[in-house]
Amino acid sequence: MPSLINGPLAVDDNGSFLDSFNRKLTLKGINLDASAKLPFSPFIPTDYPIGDNNSHPSHDKIFYDADHVSFVGRPFPISEAHSHISRIKSWGFNTIRYIITWEAIEHLGPDIYDEDFVDYTIEILKIIHNIGGMYVFIDPHQDVWSRFTGGSGAPLWTIYAAGFDPKSFQKTDAAILHNYYNNDDPGNFPKMIWSTNYQRLVASTIFTLFFAGKIFAPNCIIDNQNIQDYLQSHFINAVHYFINKIHSTQPDLFNHTIFAVESLNEPSSGLIGNQNINVFPKSQPLRLGTSPTVLQTFQLGMGIPQTVDTYEISVFGPKKTGSTYIDPKGTIAWLNTDQYDIKYGFKRHPSWKLGSCIWAQHNVWDPINNTLLIPDYFGKNPITGEKIDKFVFTNTFFLDFFLDFYNKISSINNRLFIIMQSPVLQIPPNLLNLDSDSPYYPLKLSKKLIFSPHYYDGMSLMFKTWNRRYNVDTLGIMRGRYLNPIFGIVFGENNIRKCFRSQFIEIKNESFDNLGVHVPIIMSETGMPFDMDNKQVYKSKNGSFDSQTDALDALGFALEGSNMSHTFWAYSSINSHKWGDRWNCEDFSFWSKDDQYHSKTLNSIELIHSNNDKSNKDNFFISSASKSSTTSPDGVRAINSIIRPYALAINGKIQTAEFSYKNKEYTLTVQSDIDCTQNSNNNAKPSLIYLPEWHFEINSEESLVVEFSGTDCNSNDYAIDHDLQVLKWYHGLGKQTIKIKNLQNSSNYDEFSNYGSSSVFNYSCNVPEYCRIT
């Protein structure tokens, strides 16, 4: 089968991914699929109205009947799988971050696994494997804990286990769901309000219980164990069951396709490290909409009315806009019945009283007199008195969880990598300074550890626009580099791009300094919203993704400049112009069916799939010169930035890489450790550069210019594999530079460059002799 990659993935002592020829690989891909956050049946997107403003009472019953949902059909129906996977591969991508959720595996109740979902996932993974050419790692995804707290991830029964009543969250402001807004206009939903749930009662409490229940909630005993052990063990066991079932039934998937499993997506410290729950911590820059203090979340959760400050986001941070009075009118966020204990078989210890705030039960505050008793309860260890901050959280509480996860999942296959995802934009755990008597010391020695940071540009995310005039140094502000955030403003698009790159380099260096240079890095999420500027691109008949293209190009510039493997967020098979990815009005998908010019596109892909005749070799790629108004773009958006050249497999260390889609020029400099010239005697394979035909006339000697410079570069040479759009670079030792430039613009290039793709991306190949490269 066709492949841009060769053999199982390996890692060297310098944290580089390697192919079977010991060339350094760049992993480049996408998250598949954003729709995996939502059940397939019944289909319940976040715009599905429930709650007080719901005009359809039956919706509530369907929404909260979460035991009987099914994720079979996610990420897409089997009949569509070949087309979607082939489309992603046609972009030159070689890696998929495959999204699942805990809810998808264990929604029916504790220790009851959805065998049908696991079996269905295996069938999708087999299709990816058979198409070939792509590595896969599994992401147990979550956002703010669960669909029922405004995000995704955990099953509903975990919320009952923690003692909460989800039907009371709206009145108590304990969580904000888009489902509470009964509106058919996406523009009337608050932007990014879902992310504020990390600071609201339910998510902040459950993450505290998940990571540190034994210390902060010792009375919360369920099934003869602390709620921390209960929640962690069920999560880890569910992921273990899922991975082990795949391994036991399809072991070959782990030889060439599945290479890693990621830990919990975007873990939150909850309340851990909060030094005063009666004020906003400085580490809480996100305040949007109603913004209660931690104490106010406790009070609202017990039905006590509060006047709560409201905020909006500005370039300088949160800006107070006023206040609002929230009166739960006696409703509490806590369960006052043992109905769900009976249903799920929970054996709750008598010391854990239902119908009462667990933090009141641990004497943090007194709801009867409405007084705060221990403001810094979460800021120090209640037993030892040791101060707890974000550093302590990451290096103890998080590591405790990660070590258990690592040991359990890695036991399935000794070749399986485990990807560590520590709290977003926080410095990763310091493993380098661990002594041999540390319980975490095995992680320091591990050769199967990968680090995965995330990065989103806050301004583009919150304002949904690409501001070419100014931006901010997000990481620099978070690291306290500026006396005032105003000094972190960056002016001009060129400087903004460089600032992104500097932040990515700093993220890499923080990993090297704390985890070690031997630990490879893959940024498993970054991306840009496509519904920028009030969706102007969708409203205009001839709209083009200019802003989105330049925004994604800035990310591409930073990723290439920092030499960081990555998987973009995201691909969504259900994306639409109106509702985006169908989750909290996000619109990140690189592809949309609404951006296909003709509905026949998918059929054309399937036709190619079904035809193995060698005479169809030339149909796999349509040259860029053939682009015209009669071609049928396939729905890929901001194509100039998404489809781009990159250093696929290199003999040596990448020093610099840069691509200009406007000039159609790519420059790569490497420090080569192998002579792979055609006259060498070591039989070394050439370095490989993915060279997409969308940008480069690889079939035209007159249009494509390739220049070499560097050490003894006269012996450098190249060859083009037209079928896979790969340039084979034969170069010598030492510092080597290749510059590739396309001289001619293709017809109608500007018309299509920022809109959709031509049938060049209807790629599949069932004829190995035409496609395999070495």
C-alpha cells in the first residue's frame, strides 16, 4: 500500500522520531474526529436545547438518559471511512490523533464496557491500517470533565458518584452548557463560555477529587475507596480495556500503525493550589460571563443567592463589565437522594452525606452561617501544612496519576509509547532532577515517553479574528516575563509570526530542561477557528479564507521554525457553516461538506478506491496546472496553509525550515550526519521532503527550480516521486541547504488558493509499485 512512512516508529537519544532507515521523521497530522465528543445515537450536539428555556420537554429526558447512548458510528460511518481517511492522507499528513472518550467506552455504568463501540473502533483502525502510510496514537479526550458540565469526556455516572445532581447545574450556575440556550442562531451563543466551567463548581470539584481526593476530601469514600482512587482506577481501567481489546484481537495494528496512547487530555488542577478561595487567583486569566469566586460557587451550589461579577475578554485580559444577581431559589447542585447510589450500586460511606456540599463537610466553610472557615484550604497540604502551588500539583498529584496510567497501559505492549500531557501551557514535571529513591524515577529512565503540549492563540480564539496589527506573547505573560501584560503586546504580523515561533521553541526547551532531551515532543493540538469575522467567508458568494489562511500559516511558520511534530485540531466529518463542529459553536475543521463545490466529490473518491487498474495511475493526482473553474474542490479550507511542504524524513538534524505560500518557496537547512549522495558507498536512503503539487509544478522542469548550498554541495542531487509528491534529496555530510521554488502560477490559482481543493486531493492508491517510496 502507498506510504509516506517506512516501518515502525522509533526514537533516538536526542528525542527524534525515526523511521526504519534511521531518518529523522516529522510527524504531521490531524485530530480525528471532533465529532467523537458526541454520541452518534441519539445525536445530541451542544445546540440541542434542554433545561429551563427548553420548549421541548422530551429533550431533557433524552439528554439525561446517558446510559443508553451509543458512540458506534463515531468518527463516521464505516461506508465513509475510506473517503475521509484518504482525504486526510492526500494532504501529506502521516499521523492521526484518534479521539475517543471515556463515556464512549463505559457509559452504561461502572465496569460495563461497550463492546460494540470497541469493535467498531477496531474496524475504523483497520481501514486506516490498510490504507497505510499513517501513524496513529489514541487520545482519551475530555474537556471540562464531561458533556454534562459543558464539555466532553467522562460518563454521567461519574458526576452522580461525586455527589452532584446535573439537573440543578443551570439554576446554581455550577456549570454552563450551550444546551441551556434555546436558540436557532449560533451567533446568540456566548463565545468560549464553555471553557469557564473549569472554574465553576462541578468541574473544579471533580478534578480536585480526581487528582487529590485522598488529601482534600478524605471523607469521600465510595465502594471502600476514596473517590480519587475510584475515579482514577475506573478511567485507567476503561482505557486499558479499550487498548488491550484492540491489541488482543488485532496485534498487527501495533506493529506499523498504532504507536502510542496519550494520557488524559488537558488535565486541570481544579481547586488544588488555590491560596484564597474568596478572591480570584492571579493564575485565572480567563473570566468570561458570570465569574464567581470559588466560595461563591460553593454558596450557589447550596442554593444561597449571590451577586456575581461579570467579565468580558479584552486584549489586556479580563475586563469587568458589571455584576448580576443569581438566585437558585433553594435549588442545590448536590444530590439529595440515594436513587443513583441504588441504580449504579455505589456503596457510599456514612461519613459522606448526600444533599450537602462536600467542602462544607470538610469544614472549609459553614453554609448555615454562610461563613468561610479556611480560605487557604486548597493552598496547603491539610496534613503536613506544606504549601501547594501549580508546580507541586504537576510534580506530585499529576505525576501520581500519570505513573499509574503509564504502568497500566504500557504493560499491554512493550513497544507502546505513552504520551504525557501535563496541564496546558504549564511547565512539565521535572524528571531530570529526580533521585533514584523517587517513586517517579522509572519515568526518568523511560525510553517510551513522549511529551505533548497544546497551544492556541488566545486572541484569535476569543475574538474569532486574525489581528494582523497586534497580538500578545501568551507564554511570556504566563511565565511572568513582563511587569505588566501591556509590555507583552507584539506589533505587526511578521513579529506576531516570530512570537509564535519563539513560544514554540520555549515550550520545547522547557520540555528538554525538565523531561530530558531524549523525550520527543508532538504538539497534539493547535489550530485556528474558521468562523472568523462573524462568518463573513460563509456569507459572501465568492468568499475566501484569507484571514484563516494567514492565521494558520503563522502557526505553520512557528511549527516548522521550531521543528515540532504536530497534529492540528481538527477534522470534523459533521462540520457545517451554520453550526461548525456541532460542539460549543467551535468551527476548527479543516474540511467541511459545505465547502465542497459538488456533491459528486465523495463518489469520485470512491470510484478511485474501487479501481485497481494501473492505467489509472495518473488519476491519483491532477496537476496544479489543470486547476480551473470546472474542477470540483473537495471541501478543504484555507488550503494554502494546510497543504504545505515539510521535512518528512531527514538524514541529519533540521536547523531551519521555512515555507512561503505566497512566493511558493521552501527552504530547508540540515546538519547532515550521513552521506546519502548517489555516489556514496553506504547505501543510505535519501532525505525526503513532502512537496505538494498544489504549490509546486513537480511535473515541469521549467517551473520547478531546486538550488543547493552548503558543504561540498556539488554532489547534491534530487529526484521527484510524482505519485507521492515527494522530493528525494541526495546530499553529503555537514551543513546542507536546499531551496525549492515554483516559478509559474497555475491558472486560476488565486481563485482557488484560499477556498477549496481540486480533485488533486481525491487520493488513493491500490497499486503499490506506483506508490511505495524508500
